[in-house]
Amino acid sequence: MAYDPRAICNLILDEARRTSITHVALQKLLYFAHGLHLIRTEGNPLVKGYFEAWRHGPVHPTAYKAFKQAGADVIDFRAVSRDPLTQETRALLPNIDDLAYDCVVRTVANFGSAGAWTLVQISHAEGAPWKLVVDSAENSVNFGMRISNDVIRENFNKHKVSIKTNPGAGEPSEEAPLDFADRSSSDRAAR
């Protein structure tokens, strides 16, 4: 059973309560928990919907909308559900199975204290799902730059992290969709 991504994000934030999580980091943690769940269940997704390849890695659009008001700041609120008729809000509490919970807990334990830039580097690894989708978009059409669950499952083990002490760039401040128009020809030649 796939769960509401906003509820899983709330669980990630609750599990990481001693760590400051930004929106960029939350997106990567959600993605890594989802990927782990796909592997451990032989293809069953953790969350409903899909991930897209944005500038700083995989992003779930529904989770993005729920937390975008945080901008580059640490998230200090939880996503809520709004009744379309009454406009009343209610808390989104994840009522999930033990395996799904374990995937979230393991992800937070392993990556929750990593900075957003480190998580972005991991998600951008050569051969990893985000990179495959971005590279294939230069030669074919992928509406919305969607990263399919099959691509995530088949290539999830390609995520790597650099052991360099200096990442060479500042931590991303906010998520943004990938825009090939703003990539210089030197960026393309370097690949």
C-alpha cells in the first residue's frame, strides 16, 4: 500500500526531531525512503504519486507543495490535509505498516544528519535514477522529468557520496525544476 507523501514527510520530520531539516533535505530523505521501500518490497512504492528530476535532485510535487512555504529555512511545521468543501484542516498522521516505518527510520538514521548538499550529491551520482533521467532528457522527451519507480528500483544502488571534505559549492537554498535552457555549453561538454 502506498501512502500520502505528506504524511511520510511528517513522519520523517518527527523522526529527525533533533536535526534541522530543510525542504531540499526533506525531499531527498523522502526519495531515499521510497527507494529503500521499493527495493525491500520488490517494487511496491512507499508513497503515492511520482518523483521528478529537479535541479537539486528528485522531488515529489505533492510534498513540494505542502512544504514550499519553508523556502530555504528549517521546516518547523507539519503538512495538513484540507477538506475542499469545509476548508477545515486536519493533521496528516501516517498510519503505516512496520516495513514502511522501518524504511523511514533507517533512512533518517543513516542520512537525517547529512546536510542538504551531501544529500543532493548522493542523488546526483553517476548512473543513479536522477542522473539517468536528466541525461536521457537531452536526447528524448520525458514530460515532467518523471523518475519512474522502475528506474528508481533498478538503479537505486548507484547512489554514492563523495568523501571530499569540501563539496566545492554552497548548499542549495531551494528546490527548482531542472531547466536545460540555463545550462551553459561548457556544462554539457564537461559531461
